[in-house]
Amino acid sequence: MNANPESLSSNDCELQLRADGSLRHLLTLKGLDKALIIELLDDAESYLSPDGTLPVRSDALAGRTIGNLFFEPSTRTRASFDLAGRRLGADVLNLDVNTSSRKKGESILDTIYTLEAMAVDIMVVRDAGAGVPAYIARNVKEFVSVLNAGEADVSHPTQGLLDLLTIRQHRPDFENLVVAIVGDIQHSRVARSAAHGLQTLGVGELRLVSPPAMAPVDAELSFARTVSTLDDGLRDADVVMALRIQRERIDDLDGIPSVGEYFADFGISEDRMRHAKPDAIVMHPGPMNRGIEIDGSLADGWRSVITQQVTNGVAVRMAVLAHVARAMQK
Ligand code: CP
């Protein structure tokens, strides 16, 4: 058994695959096969229903139990995993940081073993520690699956999938796309998962646009172009994704702009969008800070696909849950 989660990477693609190439766990989009990503996006489409109609339901997870283990705050990811599981017929239990016995010093593995003893089949994990989802995946019983619901600044694979699905619905020709991700790239798991997925789907150009103090420092994003001014970053972009400043992960505030400076230099507004393609779409993973990384009227305006991202989040999580459950051992 590994004792130190920090020593493990959840960007280990092999760990998440079964011998037949299907997913046992979902830990990262890095290195995930293009055909598998497309299969998950196609499956997610089948779980979408027209506005104003009842949601799609199935019994794909009947008899299964999902544990949502959120040791960091969440609205969208937690609620959508909860709904996704219920709409597929599973029992769903939700643990959060304020009410779980981890507050009393229980280790993450003792928490996992406790849930395994209650026949939880799928552990959905959000944690501030890098490597925690992979650590759990290495230590659960062979018939348990682990889904990464947000890991430090490392990975947020279901967010990446829902972002890919949303982009594909508007701009299916990835090879001719210019995508600009704007904001706190350095501390963003959303940016990393989106970047890995976009790279696999063959995006034409990915720009990572940020002030120097928030620029990526890891080599794994070196395929993307880093840009330090917003107007250059947005120029002729088809897709613009704004990111929240991840203050909870910033230790050193040196060089971090004030809120006013940030909005003036990197806040996205309809006026700044004049540099992008005329029909460019605007995305945001949420939660949004209006007036900091994005102007409220742009977020609510005709370019915005932000609520569509949320809708797609439920469908993507249904697709992932159904995929891992299909090959479960028991
Ligand atoms: N995008 C995202 O992960 O949102 P939550 O933190 O609300 O889950």
C-alpha cells in the first residue's frame, strides 16, 4: 500500500484502464484515447433531452451505490454526479468536508474502507491534495471504481469532457479551431483537463492567456501557446473560456493583480470580445466571479454557453458512470 498520496500522480493514464482499454476509473484526460473520448461524448449526447422535457432516465446503475466524497466545496460537480447517479437508478450517498469523520482525523483510506464495507461501488472524489484520486484507485478493492471530481490543480476530467462536448456542439471541426483559455492557468485543474482533451481531439490552436504570475509553469502544457495580453489572446478566437482566480491554491500573492487591475487587463467583456471571431462563444466552468474574470452581461448574453456547460455536466457524468458500471466485476 502506498502511504503518501503526494508521491503519486493521477495523470497516470494506465492506472485507469481495464485490460480491454475501457475505463475502470476516470482519473485524467491526459493520454486518454481519442476514440474513448469520442465514445463518452456520444454517450453523453444520448442522455440529453430537449429543454422543457423530462430528463432521460435508465436503469444502467440499478443496484449500484455511488459515494460522492467531496472534501472541497462544490455546487455543479457534486449536484450533477448526484443527479446523474439517481437518473441511472443508483443509490447515492453524499459526504462533505464539514460533516465527514475526516474532520475528526480519520484518514482518507479509512474513509474509503468504511464505504467499501457498505458496498459502495463507485467513489466520486474531490480533494485538494494532488494524487489523492490515484492513491484511492490503487487501494480500493478490484470491483470498485474511482472517479476524479477535481484534484488540486492537477485534473478535473469530467469538467474537461463537458467542456469538449459543449465546444463540439457549437464548433465540431476541432482541427480548425482557435481556443483561448483566459485567466489563472497556473492553478487551474479545469485548464489542464480541457487542454489535454483539446490536444487529443486535435485542436488547431490552444492559447493560454494570463498575467505572468498565473502563467503555466509545467512542461505538459508546452504544446499550447502562452500569451500575456488579452487582446492578443482573443484575436480571431472561436472559443473563449474564462477562469476564476483560484485563490485557495495561491500561496504567494507576489505579482497577483488586484481585482480592479485584473478586470481591466484580463476581464472578458463584449467590448474585449471584438478581437475574437464575430460568432465566438464564451465559456466558464463556474463558479463565476462577475466583474472580475467576466462581465455579467457577457455571461448572460447571446455568446454565453455557460448554462449549457452545466446541462452537459449531468449528461457527461451519466455517460462516465454508465461506462464504468458496464464492466463491473460483481
Ligand atoms: N466547475 C466546477 O467544478 O464547479 P463546482 O466547483 O461548483 O463543482
